[in-house]
Amino acid sequence: MKDTALRIAGFKDSIFGVISKLAREHNAVNLGQGFPDFDGPEWLKDIAYKKMQEGHNQYAPFQGTPHLRQEISNYYKKFYGLSYHPDSQITVTVGATEAIYLVITALINPGDEVVVLEPFYDSYVASIKMAGGVPVPVTMHAPDFSIDRKELEGAITPRTKLLILNNPHNPSGKVWSREELLDVATIAQKHDLYLMSDEVYEFLLFDGSKHIPTATLDGMFERTITISSAGKTFGLTGWKIGWICANEKVTEACRLVHQYVTFSVSTPMQETVAEGLVKLSDYLPGFVSLYKGKRDLFYQELKNLGFDFPIPKGTYFMMVPISRKTNLRDVDYAMKLIQEKKVATVPPSAFYLKSTEGEKYLRFCFAKKEETLKQAALNLKGL
């Protein structure tokens, strides 16, 4: 039989799937893949059941249900002062991962360059390569994961079409400041680039940190493509309800791809998320408090074990330096912890193309029950 497509010839299994598989095989506490080991709010699940009983069970319009698109528009207006038209500027997707694929496929031609800030979510690079584009890495330098503006601008060439930003940032937990965002925005405008802003952790912020959507910066609304998702906000990652907010031209292009990839998204879940977005103001304080408690608990446990690193200000991840504990690279040390300590983490070198900084860290996910986090800390004792 003939070979499969060259565009996927260099692909490997996602690091998340690999680590979760190893965790199961070794009966390890899984702090690797980014999802809670507890359920989302009961009131939202009750709404989902009600929506199914009401008959919202057939294909939704491929753009997304009018109800959900309207509520997405409403919350962007309420929280950020952004005006997205629900009919022409918002598209509902199967989670943020499909949204990323749609944007890159809709924009990138073979040979186009896309600047990715490493460490990055691995879906970015896979989608770029499938589109025939060229990922160009620029490193966010540890320990504060800052960008060197000269380095960023030096990565731009006449072939650069898109720059990808993730804020709040997975895997570092960094929340970008206005000054940092303005540096990136200035470069995007100077070189006439699109900017894809992945903001799925927009509400998971701690210690007074504020989320600044890239589209709110002067001159950035038209060129910014904002991606977000209900999965992280409501702790229901399996529902896979994401969205793209963009100008009419980009929205139309993304929809052309979307209709031939998944066509539409789960109808009852869309209707449920729409109801959930209405209740954000009441829901978010408890949501943030819950995860802050988990962050504080596990951060202290790791400090007690001798790890030393800045506390993350957003997301539910910690990038933990390992050089004081081992001379091993992140991949080898992660394997050692799974096999010997029964704790699974993600080796972040998988999120780098250029720098070797990721080899000195492990990524821990603290979106877990208190007993899960305490058991992980107990297992890690004696390192």
C-alpha cells in the first residue's frame, strides 16, 4: 500500500496522551494532562439535562447556535467592552483546539511563516505544519518567561503572516502585562501581521492579576483573532465548546473550513454554555477561589519538598525547575517520577523548538482534588 501523507510524516503522539497512558500503566497520580479530576458545577449539568429534555438534540447551525453566539457577544461586551457581532464575527467550535486548527488552515499558505512563542501549546505547531506553514520559534525566557522585543522583531520576515500569543500562558502560568502586550501589538501592526490570541484561561487569574484581551489594545481589534473556550472556565473539558472571535473576513474563512471538518458542535451543550455565560459574574468568584486554594496548597507542598520557583498568577499549571533535584533532562526525570514515585508530570521540552530551557523544568497540573495533590506530594517525598 502507498504511504500516508507527507504532511504528517514527522508527527508523533501528543505528549499529553503519552504521559496519561504511562500514568495508567504505572498507577501514578496524574498531574500531567490539563483537566480536573473532579466535575464541574451541578447547576450547569442540570441545565444540560434540561436542554436535552427540551429537544435541543439535532444539528445546530454550523456557525453555532444563535443563543450561544449572542451570549458570547454579550460577555465580551460586558467584561471587556469589545463588540463582536454574533452573526458575522463569532464561530462556535469543537473546543479551542479545533478553533486553532481552523484559524491556521484559513490563513496560512504553504511557505507562510508563523511566529510561535515557546513554550507553546503543541497544537499550534502541528496545525501550522499541516497547513504547509513554517513555525518560527521565539523563546519566552525563564524564570519570568519574558520576551526580548529585539529577538521577537528579528524573527519577522517578509513571509511572516501570523503571530500566536497565549495569555494567560500555558505552561508557565504567566499573565501578560499591558506593557508586554503592547510590545507584541506594536510589532504586529508594524509588520502587518495577524495575531491569534489564545485566551482559554482568561478567568483563571490569581492575586489581583487582570486579563487584558489583545483585541482591546489600540489598533488591534481588526487584526486580532481571539480564541476561548468553556471547558476551562466551567471545569467541563469534555464538553468541547470553544469559539473564535474575529473580523468578518477571517470569520468567513474559518467557517468555510469548519463546515467541512466538524460542520457543527453539540447542540445541547451549546445551549447549556449559553446559560452558563449569563451567570459568569455570580459563578467566577467561587471558581477562582477554588483553584487558588489548590494552587496555594500544592505550591506550599512543592516548596516543602525543596522546589523553588515563582508562584503562577494564572492557569492551573506550574513550571517547576528541577536542576536542584537532578542532572537528568526533563523527559528522563519525568519517566523516573512516573516509575519510581508514581507521579506523572509533563516534560515541557515538548513545547520548544529552539531553546533547551524546557529540559530544566517539569509542568505540574494542580486542577485536582485536594487528596490527589496531597497524595502526589506524599509520593514525591524523598526526592
